[in-house]
Amino acid sequence: MDDTKTMLTCNEAENKRLLRELMQNTDDLVMVSSAIDLGQSVTVCYLAGMIDGRQLDQMLLLYKEDKDRLPAFQIDANVHTFEEVANGLASGMSVLLFDTAGYGIALDTLGVQLRSVEEPASEATVKGPRSGFTESLQNNIAMVRYQFASPSLKVEYRMAGQLSKTKMAILSIGGITNPDILQEVHHRIDEIPADAILGSNYIEEWITDNRGTLFPLLETTERPDRVIGALLDGRVAILVQGTPFVLLLPFVFLQAFQVSEDYAWSYYIGSLMRLIRLFSGMIGLLLPAFYVATVTFHHELVPTTLLQSIASAKEPVPFPAVVESFMMMIAFEIMREAGIRMPKQVGQAVSIVGALILGQAAVEAGIVSPIMVIVAALTGICTFTLPPTAINYVIRILQFVMTLLASMLGYVGIMVGIIMLLTYLASLRSFGVPYLGPAAPFNLSELTDVIVRRPLTKNNKRPSLFRVIHNTRFRSKS
């Protein structure tokens, strides 16, 4: 691309011609000459459908009466080049070109129709706030400020994308967030060479510490209360125009088992739910592997009565336990994906009926044993208890790896897989923060607030992992 800038001229016809050429002679570019400013001609430029016409008329009326009456927050910037004008128009702004002066003013008049605020479908809650982010960047920032009314909240705007400039906001809390982490976030975003940013995942893949890892090194959420909680811990939030998913960083592995609803209940209930999710994650990862290892290598560990029951159930099945396990897990994943992609009215019905019919038919046909159906169903249900983060998908993928190791080496294979997994997780970093913290490096006081939910009255310290400036939560009233 040609990075040279072309300055605006004092010739109205020439400005229109060059701007149309730069905008590829698009038919939705509107350029209207107006006499709102005495002494010079003004060209009002905008893209049809991208602006709020009523808001533009009001701003033009205010400008005609007294240009100093225009609200400062609606004046985005003065523009002096055609490239700045084109980028502003593509972002939904209206641009006033002062032909005799050779410059213009970009007005924030974005008016794209967006959906209203509603509860996020991916992070539903029983108790707690029910508002979720939308595709509007300004609305999302306002929702955060509405729930966190503090002058310490810092918002920094950035643009990313070479062809399509996407606006984003970096949120932090002054006096808490480590400036080194914040500076590193800015640096990585400024280095993104992509043509366009179509969602928060585009940012995530470019700024993550390890682009080849299966594990997510950044967290995503649709909930303002979760963003505020992360900011208070000293983390950084990245909001992207056009997507309701917000990136939170740094991110450690054990945070994947936490939900904001833990703090909506008493710490006993919150701790119990957190322990259930951790236990369910381990079952979802290891149960098929333990079943395959037990029936293949370690019969002596099974009570005789149960062993006889398993043997009689597996007798008509022509496949070994590992093939049987793989078939059921793959079938379960297909049904799960079908239930998600189909319309909501029939998605759940198809997945439930499909599981019942296929499971019963497979048992009657002698393709799989009844206990394998139980193992697959219990494994799938346990993964449903986990928050809908990328960790959920990672555990479902690692099920196959653990089961394969168990089929070759039995319990020894499972232990080898666990050791390799923990070693690999310990080597990962998220913006310099150890991925297994506070378990490795070990910090007992902080680990107790990760495995269980510490009472709010006792939760006086912020996590030291994120290298916060001010680590005390409770401040004396003055």
C-alpha cells in the first residue's frame, strides 16, 4: 500500500474528485455543499446508512448558530489529509470540509442500528447482573463506567488494521494496573500488521505470548461485572468495536474455572460451586482414560462383581475399549455441535433425542457397551459445568490424547500424560505472568482464593501475580 498522504486543497471540486477516487467511487458516499459557515463553503461528507441523520442535522444547526457550542466529545479531530477523511468516513463519522481553508472537522455521528442490551447467552447467570456487552464500543465503555463510577478508570483508544481501521479501547485503573503490562499491551497492538480486525479473537491471536499453544492465554467475557472484577485485580481489558467479547489479560489457567456468579452467593455456596467445576474438569479430562486403562490392563483393581458385569456387557462388542471410547466421544461431540448450530427451537430436542436414540441403538446393535455409554454421558455432562471458555474445548480435545496414552500404557500412560501436561502449562506465560500461578510458583494465601471463594471481608489483598501497584483492597475512609 502507498502510505503517502495527500493534503486537502482549497478547491471544492478537486476535493470531491480526489475523495471519490480514494473511496473507490463508491455510490453510498454523500457530499453536500452547504453554507453553514459564513465566508466559506463547507462540504458535508458521510456514508449513507452509517450516520444518524437527525444527530448530524442538530450538530450542523449548532455549528451554524455558534461553532463553539458543539460538544467537545462529538468533535473527533481536525483532519488535513484525504486519508484521514476516508478513515473517518469508513468509521461512521461525518466530515465537514472547509474548502477555502484546506482542512476539515470529523464529527462523531455514528448511527448504525445495533441490538439492545440483554443477558449474554454464553454466560447466563442465576443470580447477579444480567446485562451483557453489545457490538457498540461506546455503549460498552458506558456500561463499565455505569457499574464502576470512578475517576481512576482509564480509557485509551487505539486503531488497528491496515485496510479497515478498527477502533478499540484499552481499559485500566490508574494506581492499580502495572504500567509495564499496560505499555506492553500498547506495543503489541501497535505492531499488528493485519488488514482488518473483525473480532476480538483477531487481537488475541496477534498479541498472545505463544501463538502455537492450544491453551488460551487471554480471557474473553461478555459481562461488565467480570470486566470490572478483572480491572480491580490489576488486569487490563481490551474492548473492540463490532464485537461484544472483551479480552482480559493477563490470564492464568485456574481462572478458567471461576465465574462472576461465585461472588453473588455466600462464600460457602460460591466455594462449593468452584470445587464442583474443578472436580468436573478433572473427570471430563480423565474418566474415559481411566475406563480404558482399567478394562484393558488393570482388571485386578475392579471388584469381582463389577468386573463380571463389565465383561458380560462387553462380550458382544467387537471393538477394543479404546475404539469404543473414541466412537462414543466423537459421536457426543457431533451431537453437541449439531445442538449448538441448529435453531434454538429444535437444537436441544435434536441433541437430547439423538443421544438417547443413538445410545440405545448402539447398545442393542452390540457396537458399544452400556457402561461406555454411561462413561461418555458422564464425561459430557461434566464438561457442561465448565464456563464456556476456550479451556472447555481444550479439555475435550485432551480427552482423546489421555485415552490414547491409557490404551498403550494403562495408568502409567495417564500419569505420563498428566506430568507432560503440567510441565507444559508451567512453561507458558501470559504477559509475563506464570500460567499455573498461584499453584506454580506456589503461593498458599492466593491459592486458597482460587480453589475456593474467600469471604469478601477477608479478601484484602489483590493477586500479586499481576504485579499491581497498590495491592490493598480496603482503604480507610477519610
